[in-house]
Amino acid sequence: MRSLDTAPINRIIRLVAPEFSGVADETVADWINLTSPLVGRRKFGGLYEQALALLTAHRMKLANVGAPVGEDPLGDIGGIGAGNLMRVANYSEGEVSIGFNGNMTQYTAADAELALTPYGIQYLNLRRMRIIPIVSAGEPNART
């Protein structure tokens, strides 16, 4: 495994995820190294360090790094992606009707875990800007 300079990614994590300010640099570096194989340098280009920082912060949040033992990392619904995306869009009193905005539907089942933290959502946004998915139109093979 190639050695990675974690200092620039660590600086980005400290900037975008201040909740990890009390976590030792060595611990953050371990998480960066653990996450680095999951982020393609060629695919993200100039946004590689930012993408790696966001995915690392997402994984650290889910693992409850730096939080008191026993605290639920997703316990504060307002602090996670779902809380920021599932706001009441409309309501009425007679016959009670409540509607939520539909932003959660933009995430596929494969990306649902990334939608649990603000860092994961930001990573998804970067990924959408840099990586264009291949979508099958369902057309039959032209040779048959």
C-alpha cells in the first residue's frame, strides 16, 4: 500500500467537521488511511483530497469517533442528513395532513448510508459532479 500524506486531508477534516477537533491527529490519520482505498484519485481529480476528507468524516461519524462512549452517533436527528432533508413541507389541521419534502428519494439504496451524515451527503454531491453513472436505457442488443 502506497504511503499517503494525510496532513492535507486532516486539515480539510478539521475545517469541515469541527466535531472531531478533539480527536488525535494519529487517529484521524488512521481513519484517512483506512478510507483512502475507497476513493479514486483519478476519478475525483482535483477534488480527491476533499472527497477523501468527506468520506473519512462520514465514516468517523458513523463509528462515533470522539464522542462519549455509549452516545448514539445518529441520536440527534437534527445533526444528521435525514434530519436536514426530511423537513415538514406542508401541513393542514382539518383532517390532519402532514407532508415532508422529498429530498431523501434522490438517494438509491446503495447510497442510503451516505445520506445519514452531512459529510456523506457532501461526498455524494462531489461524486455526482465528477463521476457520471452509466444508465441502461433498457434497449435490446442491436445485434439480435
